Amino acid sequence: MTDRDLLLTLSSSGTPPQVAYAALLENYGEELYRCCILALADRDAAHVVLRDVLIASRAHIGKVKDPDRLRDWLHAMAKAECARHRAATGAFPPSGLPGSTEMVRCRVLNGTAGPELDGYRAHVAARADDFRRDGFPRRAGEPAPLRGLFPLVPVGLALLGALLLLTLAGVVLSDDAAFGPVPGTVAPQIRR
């Protein structure tokens, strides 16, 4: 399956989760597992993180605009999930790597697609929703962009200041005009 086909399969809402996760695992499972095992050096943790990578990748596949960047994006997702796992557990990778990679496919797929895991999939997808403008996951410690209306506060304050300045200028100018004659008119003479 090409990356373009895989991207279409993953982004299609008509594709059942089991099929989408199996396609992703078939095409990139070994690479992503190697990435996880190298980062974590723990087979069980790598299975858990790989499962979360599959879930988060399917949930946020819309961030990938170019099929040629899919592999890089998936590896970035795996690195982000590994960093998140290490931060949550406080674990440091041991020096030796486990040798056996048997049962990876079975363990990971069983942990992704069951209907009883809908809540867990939603949790992983929401937790992994931290992307840069290019669609790649934000690295640990990388500052997040301002979201919501907060970035508009300085603009709003500048507009409010300009409005107050114009209002003050209007009041000052109208007071000056009220005490003097209007140009082109004759001022009334007071008789005693």
C-alpha cells in the first residue's frame, strides 16, 4: 500500500478502526516499534506506546497534507508519545534492549480496536492534540502557540486605546468650538 493509499484509508470515516490500525501497523508497525523500543528499551512499554501512536495517528491524520511526509510524521508521533510516556512514568531507559519482538502485532491491535476501548481512544487522541503549524507534533519543552481569543487581547487593547484617544480629542475639540463663534457667522452683540 502506498503512503497516499494509507493516508486515504486512515482519513476515511468509512474505514473501520480495526482495518485502519491494521493497515497502519502493516506498513509502519516494525519501524514505529523499533523507534519506541529504542526510546524506551522496554518491550511492554513499547507495545503500549505503539498502540497509543496508532490511536493518536488515526485521530489526527488530517494534520498530514502531503503523503510524502507521512513516514516522518509517524516517526515524530512515535517520538512524542515515547517522550510523553517517559515523562508520565519518570522512567529512564535501561541500557540493554529486549531481544524478542514476538506478538507485537497481536498485542497492539488487540489494544486499539475493541469497542470497549472507545473512551481510551478518545483520551489518547485528545492528549496527543498538540501540533505545530506544519502538522508535526510539538516536541517536549517546545512552546505552544497561543490559542483561542488570547492572541487578540493586544489588538483589542490597541483598538480600545485608539477609540478612547479619538473620543477625548472629540470632546476637547467640541469644547473649544462651543466657546468661540462659528466661522462665517456674526456673533450676537449684547446691549446694556
